[in-house]
Amino acid sequence: MDKLGAIIAMAVCLLVLLNISTVFAFLFLLVKIALVVGLLALAGFLVFGFIEKPEKHLPPPPPPTKDEAPAEPVFEKPYFDAHEKGREGEEKVSAILQHMGWPALHNVLLEDDRGLTEIDHLVKAPWGIVVIETKNYDGFISGSSTPGVWKQSFPNSTGVGYRLFMDPVHQNYRHVCAVKYLTGLENVQSLVVFAGRAYTSPFVHHQVVRLKDLERVLRTRPEGFAYVDERELERAWYVLQQAFVANTGRGREHIDKLRQRFS
């Protein structure tokens, strides 16, 4: 009887252990499922979360041909007047800078060893000079197969139109070089601000600042930018103010030289 009782007791213990193992296996399966679902959700956020969504989804832009040239498209409203849209964007940025109360210059012509260049906004920050290039785009903005060139795609009467334009980050680098050349200051930051409703590819998204984020970005000192001596910053700002006054009225000259360069 004692042996029989021991055998029964061992059998009961074995059954209990098997049930516990089954419960743990089931719980482990649930944990694995939760981890897989969480990883899929995280991957979806990383892929789609940084893409700014448009109000309406646009069809994909036509792929560039091998010999594609930056042809002028037939613009439809609201794309017909790029100059007017650009000016509206600059006015929005100017309003934010005025609200912040930081010293700023707008539509500044500077001349360095490479000639004249026009800057949308110069801002004197506590740690240096900020050079702002403003773009007021609609549609979809992406990179292109050509380095230094971006693409704007937009709906028109035939489906989808597009135009190629100079990468504004590259364009603003030219402005930064002019500021450094004239002032000798190293703490010069480049910002490309998107003031329009365009949505962007991930490639473009990480290189531009949205209008709604501009004040926050300006109040954040860039990594690696130490505060400069106040007298040095004041001297650099004075040089820029003097250049701004001296080059006022040379806009036509600048435009004519650009036409000669790209004609």
C-alpha cells in the first residue's frame, strides 16, 4: 500500500507539473505574440510616421527619363505664381521673427568673392547668426536622381505635373559661405523653412524645418555651437547691417547676373 500510495503521489505531482508547464508555455506564447505585434507597430511608425501626410493623396510622380531636363511645367492654381507664393512664405517667417523679438534682416543682398547672393532672412541669435531660406511649396517634394536637385510633383489637368529645382539646402550653403566670408564668424547656422502645405519624402523631411516648429528650433542652440563673445557677435552683425544697406537697390543687377548664368 505504501508503494501504491507513493506511485499515486508521484503521478499526481507529475500531472501538476505538466499543467504548470502548459500554463507557462501558454503565457510565453502570449508574450511572444505581444512582442511581434509591438515590433510591427514600431516598424510601421518608423516607416510612415515621419512622412507628412497631404490633405489628399497624390498619385506618384512620373519616373525621370535618362535625359530628363528641368523643363518648365504648365502650372495650375495654386502653382501659377511661384514668386507671390514665395513672398507669402517669407512674410510668415518675418512675423515669427518679429514675435520673438530677435534682430533680423530680410531680403539681404551680400557680395563676396563669388559675386552677389540674396538671402531671405538673417537672424542674430544669442550664439551666432542664423541664415534662413524660405520655401512655400504645395504638392509632394522629394529628392531626384540628380545630386543637388529636388522634385516638386503636383496635380494638374493632365494628371500629375512636376518640376525640378535646386536643392534649397545646397542653395543656402552658398548663403552661409557668404556670411562667413564677410564676418569671419564660424557660428553660422543654415535653416531651410517650409512655409507651405507640401508633404515630403523622408529624405527631404529630415533636412527642412516646418513653419510651426521654427521658433522652437531657433531657441535651441545647435549641437557643437558654443556661445561666442558678445563683442565678436555684435561686430559680425554690424558688418551684415552695413552690407545690407550698401547693397540695397542692386536687386536688378543680381537678377540679370542670374539670367546670364542660367541662360
